[in-house]
Amino acid sequence: MQVQRHFSLIFVFLMPLVIVFTLLMVTVKNHYDSVNSDIEAEYLRINRELSRSAKVVSAIDYSFSSYATRNGSGFLEHNYQVKDGTCHIWPIEPTLLSEDKYNELPAVNISYRIVGDKALCDASSEEYQHISGQVSYAPVLSFLHDIDAFLLAITYLDKRGYIMSSPDNYAKTVTKEDLNSIKAQPFWYQAIYNPSLATLEGPITRASTGQSLLKMSAPVFVRGELQGVVSLDIDYEALLKPTQKLAGYFAIQASSNLSSTGSTKSRLLSIEGVTQEHAIFYTLNWLDEAGYFFSAKSENLLVILVIYVFSVTALFFINTRVEHSYFKDLAAKDPMTGLLNRRGLESLLKTIPQDRYIALAVFDIDNFKFINDTYGHDVGDRVIIHMANQISASIRSSDVAARIGGEEFIVYMTADSREPLHTSLNRVREVICSSSSLILEQGFTVSGGAEVVERDNHGSFEVMFKAADEKLYTAKTSGKNKLVI
């Protein structure tokens, strides 16, 4: 037997899957757009931070270029130490207060160190006289070196072989050999060839700490002559550490080496006033990205899974209800005629409203065995179906018809008086008989018995059925083709 379902099993599983797949693709697309947006935001941030660093370098460069020859007596409040042929100078007081404003502005911590040849510690030397005009700018280096978390140090390297650096521990390990090699450093040559621009180098590794750096430097010119170089050390890893949640990582390389990184997203750096050929790129590892996707979108994926399970469950529930209704219908109806069977009739009569009078009639086809024996069971079945159709067409929607077995049918009616019930039941029998020639050439007749009682005195179905059946018997034994009420 073919089970009646509202949805096929393929539809039950496939349709929610299509919906879930669509939601998943939307989630993936949103995640992809979000990651791209975060990457773009990081590109802009890193470029902005480097541009900010370039402004710091330019500001310090301008200070040294414009006021490098100014004389001063700043060394009066400094410590001096000669160590391994080098002179180290650093401030005595670790804090600085603005004159005449002790009660208004807080003290500022300063940290810098000047390292040069040991002659620098001699107050009568030419080196000492020269740097006396620049030492007042050392606190400026201290103020600016930690203005951003990724800035490690600011250093001024003079052509006379000394350096001025902040913080002070950055220059503690400088040796005489380091001072002698200042002019051999790459940034010194860059300063000569790019006198009006800052230069970005790296990433490079600082030998003393193994730390990866980017170095931004700018030449200091006085009256057209190169005096030194201002250098800014940038913490490579701190600068590139994403502020957004991303699975990959950022890196900066010379654009000529970019093809070897395997990156999928890159952009050339563009920093005003800085000469460089670097590109920033984002490395993409599909396995890591997939892990990040499932982690970041776990709630969305859980909702999608719940939607799928709910959809399948809902469709199964609908199918179950339809199947339940189908089998309930099947148990309550006659499969040949589609009318109620006895069980279905008795169940329905318990729920339908009733008027003052109730009628229950039993109709039976006269000589049905003769019809079956003479014309065959197929014609007999057509006669039964015809009778069922005529009964259904002749009664109201509030009336009930049923086939209770063989050629017997029941019609149940209610009305406010007896006369309409008598008339309706007689009409039903007459319609069946008058149209019977459509099935058999000579037609066939129908007998019936009906019990009509008041609602309050009608008794049970069995009582009324027995009374109607007895009247049917009377009709059958008194000539047939009649309705006994």
C-alpha cells in the first residue's frame, strides 16, 4: 500500500539541506568580507603608524638641522664615565621639571645616553664644545622614543663619531668599534643619496637582543653639509601584531622578494617623505583560516545546525500528521465509495451538532445478489458506487452518509421538524432509483427504513439503527422499492 505523505523523504532531507547550505554560504561570505575588512584595516593602521614614525623622525631631524650650532651648558647636570676608550654621558636627574612651574606640571621621566670617543668627556676638547650645543635636544629624544608602543629607540649618529640615544640602555653596549663604523652603515649611504628623504630599512635583526627591527632614518644637514643621521628603531613584531582577530600574520618585505612569501594579499607601503620599496602582506593558511572560521562563527554554525535539525524534524512531524490523518481516514472510511464506514459514522455522530429531530435511515439495493450474479461483480461495484455518489449529491453538508457493508447505506439527518426529514429521505431514494438506468439499462430499485425521533429521546446509535433496520426489513418484505418511516 502506498503511504500518503505530504513531503517525500528526499524533500524532507534535501530541502533543509539547501536552506542550510545557503545560510552557510552567506555566513562564509560574511566571514570572508569581515576578514578582508580587518586585513584592510590593519594595512591602513600599519601604514598610518609608519607615517607617524616618519613625522617623528622629521621633527627631530628639523630640530637638529635648525639648531645644531647653538651653544649651551647642558653638560653641567650630567654624569660622565670613560669606559673602554669611550665616553658615556647621561643625565644626573631621571626626571625633568619645567622651570617656574613646579606646582602645575608633573615631572617627566627622561632617559638618554651620549656615547663617543673618550675625548668627549674632556671639557676643553672640540668634541665637547660641539655637542654642548646639541645636548639640550637629548630630552626631546626621550620624550618621543616611547610615544608609541612599537617605538624602541631614537638615535642621533654624528659624523664626528658619537651617538645620542634614548632610552639610555640602548647605547650602553656601544663599543669603540661601533663608533668607528658609523659611516659604514647602510643608512649613512642612503642619507648621502637621498638627502631630502627619510629611509626605511628592514626587517633587520639587532645583534645584542636578536630582536627584529625596522629602521627609519633621515639625514641631518646644516648649511648643505651632512652632519649626521637621526635613526628610529621600530619593533617589527609589535608594529605588525594585529589589533583585529585574524588567523594569519602580517609581514613587511622588500617588494622584490614578495613573490617568495606565498601570500595572497599584499600592498605596497606608501609613506610620505620616506624612500622605500617595501610591501606589507598577509599570509593565508587555509587550515588556520578554517579553524578560525569555526571558532569565530561557532554560534552561527550552531544556529544553522539547529535550523537543519528543526526543519527536518518539522517536516517529519508534518509527514507523520499527514500519515496519521491518512490512516485515521482509512480506518473511518469505506475504500470503495469514500463514504464513512460504521466506525467512522459512530465516531462522527458523537461530535456533530443536532437539531430538535434526528433521522437515521438504512438504504439497501433491491435484488443486489441477482445483479451480481447476472452482470458480474464489476457491475455490482459500479451500482454500489453510483448509489454512494447519488446519496452524497442529494444530502446537505450537515448530513452524514455511510456504507456499513455490502449494499447497505446509512443516512443521518437533523431538522427542527419531522416533515423536512421525511421529504429529504424520500428524495434520496427517488434520486437513486431515477438515475439507476445510467448503470443498468433496466435500472434498479432501493428500499429503506428510517427512524425519526426527538433529540432528547433518540437513545443510542445501536437503538436507532436497530429500529431503522427493522423498518428496512418491513420495506423488503412488503414489496420493496419503498421507504418505511
